[in-house]
Amino acid sequence: MKNCIAAGLLVLSLAGCSPKTYTRVPAGKSADFFGYHPNQTPKISAHRGGGDLKGYPENCLESFAYLAKQMPVVIECDIDLTKDSVLVMMHDQTLDRTTTGTGKLIEKTYAELAPFRLEDNMGNLTPYKIPTLEQVLRWGKGKVTFTLDVKRNVSFDKVIDMVHRTGAGDYVAVITYNAPDAAKVNKLDPNLMISVTIRNRAEYDRLHDLGIPDNRMLAFVGVKEPDADLYQFLHQKGIACILGTLGNLDKQAAAKGDQVYKQFARNGADVMSTDRPLEVWQAVRP
């Protein structure tokens, strides 16, 4: 007990006692966690896991940890590949924007990334390094859930193999952008949750026809609010809906007041993918 209390005082530590904000998904319950539940507090997905917070870069383990201590959070993060086939967290194909390095990621070995440090979206230098997917998934157990955005250089096979190796299947969903990719992920592991794009009934039908079960779908409905009929249709099938507030809807909230996030939730958004996670949480928290 004394050790736990002492650890809790280390606010900036990545270890220690788990805050109440940490998200714990019981084994085998990912479909329940990511599924639709009426009247549930909307989940907040941090786009690229941060970046717009001073001192906390995007796709950075320390940024994920900071957010997880403020609120229950879904971390949306990006996976790319080094020259020697190490899966690392990086959105851009080049290192220039988010690190002190330059050049293409795919032309660097993982060892060559070691001297580089991450920068936040305002260009502030931090002491943090580029994390690997393995580090992130092992850290995240019992703390957060993830939606994994797999970049073009990376095969779904490699990502799902790492999910299996780290035992992360209960707290991740793999992002896909088209029905064939969703079918590929479902074939590789029929137990994984899949974030799929569904902006209309036709897109749902294509996924359904390829054998994607409703209870494995997490529907990204776009970056503008869909018709109420689409929300109703998906909710009747038990499918939760992600609204991408990043971009215009976040700007709308910043201009009109953060209460608009409550309206997005009332209209049917179960998850909001945002560049303003702390503001959304303050607006929708119980």
C-alpha cells in the first residue's frame, strides 16, 4: 500500500499506481468496449495521440501517458517502417516535420533514429524519442485503448503479428480505409476489432458482403456529421460510430464554444476523433 501511494506521487512517471482515468478492457471484451451502448459517455480518440499540446509531440509515448492521466482515452496513432523493418510510430514518410532528423524514414535503420528527438506541432523540441509499436502496445495494457493507423509501407500481417506477440488484441482496433483491407484484417484475425469507413449504406453493404461481422466493426462516419438515419441504422446493428471532429468541427467548437461537442454526441457520435482531446473531455465528461 505504501509503495502504491509513493508511486502515485510521481505524476510524470510512466509507471506506478494506475489513475482512475486509465482504461481497462477485460480479456475477450474488446467487442463490448468498442461496441455501441445507448446513453454511454462518448469516448474520446486523440488524433495521432497528441501533438497540439505544448511539449507533447504526436505519436509519442510520453504524450499518450500524459493524456491517459487526464482522461479515459483512445489513442489513434500511426505505424510506419524503418529500413530494417522495425515498426515505429510515425505519421509522415519523412522525419523533418516532427523530429530533429531529416530525410525519409524508410531510408533509416532503427539504430539511426536513436539520436533524433521529437518536436511538438509548434516546433518545440522535447527530450522524447520515436517509440516502436512494440513499446507502445506493451505500455498501453490497462491504460488506454488504441486505433492503429497502418501506413502504406507496412503490411497488416506485420502489425497483427505484433498485436499477437504483445497480447494487445483486447485493447486495439485496426484502422482500414476500404472494404478489401477490412476483409484482409478480418481473415488474419477474426477476433480483432476493425475501424471501417461507413459514410452511407452502400459502404456498409460492401463490408457486410465480404463477411465482416457487425460486432467487429467500429464505423468511422467521416469528418462531417452524417444523416441521423445512418447513426440510427448502425446503432441498431450494435455498431459504434466515430465522428472525425479533427479539422473543421474542432474549429467550429473552438469558435462557437465547446458545448457543441455535447450536441455531436446527442446526434449520435459515440467516439470523437479530435485534435482537442482535453477540451472535448471537459465538455462531455459525466
